[in-house]
Amino acid sequence: MKADQTLDTSGLCCPVPILKTKGAVEKMATGQVLEVIATDAGAKADIPAWCKRTGNELVETGEAGGKLLFYVKKVK
């Protein structure tokens, strides 16, 4: 997946990854994709829930090198 921007929240615990994701998405243009890298296991539930609540699209998820990857498309 090609992202327009990457946000590395490795080592940060809830709620910081969500707060940083929110801030990054707000600065992006509609249609752009943000790659979020996280190590906090809570992000597995938090990022999808945040996307659903805010109307942004969770395009893809995955894991690589012990890190969680989320691709969030700004919808509005």
C-alpha cells in the first residue's frame, strides 16, 4: 500500500497513537492515505474504532517486524 504520509507511534501507549493519528489526518487532504505504525496492542481495536467513529476509511492493516500497520484514508 502506498501512503502519502507515515506516522510512527512506536513505543507510545494509548491514547497517544490515536491523538497523533487524529492530528495527522486533520492536516491531510481528502483522499490522502496515512500509514500509522504502532507497537501498542490496543491500537488493533482503537484505530478501526476511531476510523468508524470519524467516518475515515481503514483501507488496510498488517504487521511487519513486530509492528502494527494501519492505512487510513481521509474521507472528509
